[in-house]
Amino acid sequence: MTDQLNGQTALITGGSRGIGKATALRLATMGCDVAITYNRKQDEALAVAAEIQSLGRNAFAVQADVGNTAGIKLAFAAVKENFGRLDIFISNAAKGVFGPAMRIGTNGFDLTMATGPKALLVGAQEAVKLFALNDNKLNVNSPVGTIVVLSSIGSMRYLPSYAAVGTAKAAIESLVRFLAVELGPKQIRVNAVSGGPIDTDALDDFKDAEALKLEWTRRTPLGRLGTADDLAAIVAFLCTDEAKWIHGQTIIADGGLTLL
């Protein structure tokens, strides 16, 4: 893969597995130095950082609970200390409660919102501070910074037991539009990638997950579930100059599932 992001730096929340890991590795192959956050699984995070380093890029992992404002700020402080700058912020980490809307407790709902739209808001605020350190600011041909956040089709379509997470994802997509308008004049691009069902362990949070996988596969025109690499490819594209005219959008990648 070409070095389209050569010399750039990225922070990916939740980068130790799944879509976050796939994105971290893809950005590294494109010439990017990468910082990832993790919550509990340090061994997995350190393994991802080591794999990135084996590709000839700088990398480190930092423990940070994105549901906590202090944790998010800690991650950005680590980026400033280790890289001295930031070009790309990928808001990927998320936690949430699953269950029917009438059974969701307020604590679980608050957690879901804290790790979703609130984490994006605080992350964007911190990212902009580091973007401002870049030398290329206000050059319309070279964006100061790029923000990409992961969403899901549950933001606009019913998914079983997804009321809290779907609401958080809808709020994320709305916030992307506000951030895009406010940050556009600073030459900071903001977009979201909305995935259909992605074949990672995150699907295990659904009740009757195996039956749902079969049903989603049957209903998807392309005949399969998405993969972490499918989403990572789109996220990476949005970080390149080839996507410099895409701004404030939610890119749906679901194999055609929402067409039916």
C-alpha cells in the first residue's frame, strides 16, 4: 500500500481489537505513526503496538477509559508527549447496554452515552488543540486534521436490544454534522462510518447472536457479514487527501442490508 499518510500521526480509541485494530494496522501500512487506547486488555494492545512497530512505524498503547473525561484527556496528553503532534483522530471505542428500551436502567444508558457522543465531543475538543500545532494550518490543499468516528446502522434502523446503543450512534452522527460545520473553517474534516453487522466478537453482545448472524447474512444483498477490514479500509480512505471533499457525512457500509 502506498505511503499516503507518510509522516502523519493518529490516535485510535479502542485500538486493541476488532475495527480499531484493523484500522491501526491499515494506517500504519500507509505510513502513519499510531497511538491506540485500551481499557482492560493490555496484552492485546501491546501486541498491536508491536505489530505496528514491525511495519517500521512508531506506536504506543495507553490505558484510557473513554467513558471518563479524564481518561480521554490522558490519552491525548500521551500523544502530545510521545508524538508532539496529531493529524488523525479515530473515535472508535464504545461500551453500551443491550436490552429492550423499557428495561434499560439510567446508569446503563448514561454509560452508553458517555462512551459514544460524549467521548466524541471531548475527543474532538482535545484533538483540535493538537491539530493547532500542525504547520499546515489553513492550507486548503492540506487539511489541518481529520476526525473519523465509527457508527452503525442501528442509528437509523431497529436492531434487537439496541435501543441504548442505537440512540448513542444517532447522537454521534448528529454531532458529526455540527462538528463539521464548526471545524470546517479550520480545515478540519469530520466524518462517520456506519457499519452494518460486522463479524467481530462485538456481535456476541446480542441475544441469539448466531441466529441473528444467519438472518443478517441472508438479508444482505452481498451475501455475507462485514469484516473489520471492510470498515478499516473506509476509515483509512477518509483520512487521505483523496477524500478531502468529503465532510460532515456518514458513510454507510453494510453490503446493501439497509436497502431492503
